Amino acid sequence: MRGLWRALASLPAAARWGILSVGGLLVVLLIGAGGWAFLQQRETAARRAFASVTTTYRQAMASSHEASLAGAADALSQFLSAYPRSHAAAQAWYLLGNVHYQRRGLDAALAAFGEASRRDSGSVGALSRLGSGYVWEAKGEPSRALEEYKGALTGRDAKDFLYGDLLLAAARVQEELKQPAAAIESYKRFLKDVPSSTRADEVRIRLAILGARA
């Protein structure tokens, strides 16, 4: 090592610093490659673990047995504890919200859906906002539910996932809140944006009940 430093010291300053810079860059690249390999291995392990947890979740939701649901909640919580930053974390939080909702743990469901929606702004995020709305309705707070539905609709259009479901959920709550004008607007927006929906006739009936034309 001393011989190396003496050799470097004997070189012109520009050459010496050039060699040191290249060496430093190589060290950074090697560290980065090692870190990337570690992260890739961890993500692979997370995918395998999540596949197993998903099977447990599906079986529990299909059976609706309390013991199975409790087991699914534990499995999902353990996964999130082991892999909190995995790509599947948002989906795991959403599934955990569903399990809590099924068990009538409404506050726990809200917390899980909230974590999921904070981590994902796409399909999982939309599902989580919809789930949060259902929980608020179950808690007897339709105004909070409407906030969730409207929030999920912000920036979305008819091509987006769950657009129609969110719009109908908002309209339903608007009716419950005695906001007929807003409900009519939502129903008409639904017919305009997704006219081929299988629920179009249902929407026309709701409009007729509210005294409006489709």
C-alpha cells in the first residue's frame, strides 16, 4: 500500500488526481451494484412471500371464518413488517384493510386503506379510497365517505379504473345526504361518461325517482 502511495505521489498532480477519481468511481459503482443486487434479491423474496400471503387471504375471505380471517390479518401484518418497502406493500395494506373490514374492525380497516392509498395513486389507491368510503358509511358518517369518493374521482375520467363505481358511490351518498341536485348531476355524468355500463338502467331509475330525465 505504501508503495502504491509513493508511486502515485511521484506522478504529476493532474495524473494523480485522475487516477484517484477513476478509482473512487469504481468503488462507488461496485458498492452500487452490490446494493442493487441485494435489493433485487429482497424484492424477489418479497414476491414469493406475498404470493403465499395472498393465497391465505383468498382462502380466508372465501370462508369468512373468524379464525381464518385472523390468520390472514396476522400473515399480512407479518409480511408488511418484513417487507415494508416492497413493491407489493400497497397491495398488502389494501388486502389487510379488506380483512379488517370483514371482521368489522372499522378503525383498523380505515388505517390500512389509508396506508395503501398513500403508497399508490393507481388502481390499488382507487380501490383503497373506495374501501375507505365504505368504512365511513358503515360508521354512519356519509359525509366522510363522500369526501373519499370525490377524492378518488379527482383527476380521473371514464377510462380510469373504478371511475363508474366511484361515481355511483358518490351519487348514492349524495342521495342519503339529501343532496338531490348533486346526486342528479352525478347520475347524469355517469350516463354521459359510461353509457354502455350494465348499470345504466339502474341509474335511469334513480333519476326518475329523483324527478329528473336521463
